[in-house]
Amino acid sequence: MKHKKVLIVEDNALNRKLFEHIMGQEYDVQFAKNGLEAIESLRNNHFDLILLDIQMPIMDGISTLSIIKSEQLTTSPIIATSAFANQADKDYFTSTGFSDFIAKPIKPRSFLEVISNYLNRDDTNSRDRVAKELDQYEILDLKVIDQLLKYNSIENIQLVYNEFFEETNSLLEEIEILIKNEDFPLIGDKLHIIKGNSGTLGAKKIFNCSKQFENDIKNSIFDHALEDYHLLKEQFESFKLHVNNHNILTHGGK
């Protein structure tokens, strides 16, 4: 069974056939013909690796990468591909956010070595990478508190956050039981609730953590459900401590 999914964004039909011939026996390969198709695929599916051509009609690779990053559509490696490029081009592509660069025409042996390096990394490292990427987000977006204070009393806001704490705690307990029973598909609805509530209340790390976890469940990626659960629970406990220790719900966003 092919466990790793690769999205190849390539407008040239001959190159698509070549990629499929080289990779199709070992990996689940799917294609997008341009940047717009790639973005739509990433909004609806999980891929373990993305190969993104730089020169394409409709939307080029640099613009596509920018949207992928801004919308946080994936945490998987994104490798640039381009014809007749040199070391300076590689440095530029990696500086814009690509994980790596592969020149075309590709050399099958070295090409497979590069993608294997990314796809067969230790899964623990992948989970650590997700946890590290959460560091870029605020624990609590204080602008949300300020906005809520325009229409609500601090007492009402306290009630809302306390209800969020109670409901999330209950949902996490249910998720833990579902993981133990290996009822993985049932986890998605509970994560969707946590994601929606945390987004509304400005709990940015919880939101992004639950979003990634939900995306994995939606795409039947269950191997790391327990690690994802522990990471989400850790973010939830950190959020509660942050709110309580800083008396944010007593003094608002001040």
C-alpha cells in the first residue's frame, strides 16, 4: 500500500508522465496543471510532499507558494522545480520559502534520493516540526478580546471563555477514548468544534493545531493521532494557564 502522497504541480504533459513513471510505483502521485489547481487540491487533501514548478501559466510557482504559506494550507515540504537553473536560483528559491530545489531535466537517481530524504524522514521529526511551527502563532490574539469588549461586558466574556474551557476539556476526553478504541473517523467532528471555537476566541495555537489534526483525520492519516492529541492537549493547557496567569479575563486586553 502506498502510504505517502505527493502532489506534483506541472503544466507540461510529458513531464507529468515522466514523474509518474519514476515515482508511481512507490508513492501515491497526484497532479495539478497550474497553481490554482494546486491550491484547490491542498485545500481539500493532505499531501506529504509537493513538487511545484516555477514557470507555469495562470499562476507561477512563486505566487502559488505565497498563497499556500499565507493560507497555511500545508506544513509538508514544498520543493521547487525549474529548467536550466543554477546555484544562485536555488538559493533564491529556498530564500522564498521552498524546502529545496530540483533542476529539470531531472536525473532519476538523484531525484529519487532527494524526495526519499523528505518522504522517509522519521515521523517523530515530522511531529516535532509541526509543534515547532506553532511557535509562530500567538497563544491569544488580544485584538479578539478588545473586539468582544466593544459589545459585551467582561463578565459575559469570562462566561464564554469558561464555557470554552469546559467544552474543550470534555471534547479532548472524548477524543482520547476514541483514539484508544481506534474509532478515528469520529474524531473529526469534535476537532471541528474545537477549531471553530478557538478561532472565534482568538486561541491561535489551539486553532492551528486542531486544524492540522482535523486535516489528518479527514485524509485518513491515523498513525499519529495519539501524538496529535497530546500536542493539542498541551496547547489547550498552555492557553488556560496563559489566560489565568495574566488575568486577561479580569482586565480585558489591557
